[in-house]
Amino acid sequence: MRLVAAEGYETVAGGADEQLRLAEPLVSFLAPVSLEADQYRTLRQLVERRRSDSTCQVLAVTSAAPGEGKSVTALNLAGALAQSSNSRVLIIDADLHRPAVAQYLGLSDRRAPGLAEAILHEEFGLSQAVRRLESLNVSVLLAGDGKLGPYELLASPRLEKLLRDARSFYDYVIIDTPPVVPLVDCRLLGRLVDGFIVVVAANKTPRKLVAEALNLLDPVKVIGVVFNGDDRPLAAYYGYYGYSQPSSNRSSWWRRALGKWSD
């Protein structure tokens, strides 16, 4: 049962008596039967197809610059994948400079250990650092204390072991990473992930910046680009959703914010 909380958030039970205050853009969790959520199911279908054709289990979601919607895209993709009750999905917040996953999920308790501590201290394995959110059918590994040195942490062989362990337990691992152009962090992860999804703010991000971002990544691993903020009219499609469509306020907001998937 969902209850309306503060504006822009909804409160849901997270399991083990934990209350989550999910941010409104997380439509894959809050409004799974909606046109907005279907945009992410389109992305899910491509990821599942890539997984069946080749190894595409650990995916990094990044952007050219800050503020383009990468964290929302990563969480909604995870939510779309988790709609299959048999899927084991892990979300990792590897943006150690500006972690956002805990905020979007409304996790009131953000104490360690997180990714940073799991890398630094061998006594913290996945089982100690990962939190299971039963009601969302996802697990999450928060960033932890990024002040410990993002470059050294992400370049550590210990991270490789953690991701290897994650591969053995989860069907999909979705990693929210820092923007690729201003920071090297995302490129450090390139050796460990199977693919990159690049989020671009449509009608905002300069083409040269997008080209620079794509050039900094291994082209073989760039599986697609999400154009966030595409202004195509979507109202005509709402008839397919009948009474399950979101409220008018939410749908108008998402017509401005949701983008298209380009293979």
C-alpha cells in the first residue's frame, strides 16, 4: 500500500520494518503500469536481449555531464528488470563524488558499510554491505564514504573481486557512475563492466560533449544512448493505459522529462 508523503515522494514499505520514501521520478517502482514505466521496459528488453546474445550482466549508467538523469535512469532500469519476480537485481552507487541512490530511494539509514568500505576492508563482503529491499525486489550497495579517495577505490583490485562475487549471485548489476567527461572514475570501471548506457539531456547537452563522452569509452561496450528530456508528444499513447495512467500532474512532468531509447 502506497501513501502520499512529502511533495515529490511516496512512502512504501521496504521490508524489515523499513520505510522508503521513493522520489516521484522512480516510475518503474511507483507506477509500473504506466506509459512512463514502459519507456524503461523498452530499455529492459534491449538489455535482456543483449544478455541472451552475449555477456551483458554488469552495466554502468553514465552521462557526459552532471544533471542529465543518469541516476534516475539507472534506478528505473533496475526497477524494470526487477518486475520479473525471478530476477536478482543489484544497484551499486559508484558515484563516490555525488552519491544519489540513497536519496532517490529515500533511505533514512545510510550508515556504513557501503561500496567504499567494502573495497577498503576485506571483512566487509557483499553480504555485509548490500541491503535487500524486499518490497522493491532489488538489492542496493550504497556509495559509503567517498572521501576516502574515489580514484584509489575504483582502481583497487578489491573492486574487481566484489563485482566478480556479484556476478555469481545476481542476474543483473546496475552501476550508477559519475559523468564520464569531467571525471576518470567511469573509465576506471570500463575494464570491469560488460556495457555502458550513456544518458544525454536532449536539447541541452552539446553534440561535441556527447561525442567526447563516447570517444572516452570503449565503443564496443557502449550498448546505447538514452535521450532524456525529448519533447515528443506522448499524450496520444495514454489511451492504451485506461484508468492505470498516472495523474495529470505526473504525466505532464514526465512528458517533459522522459526520453527515447536509441539503439
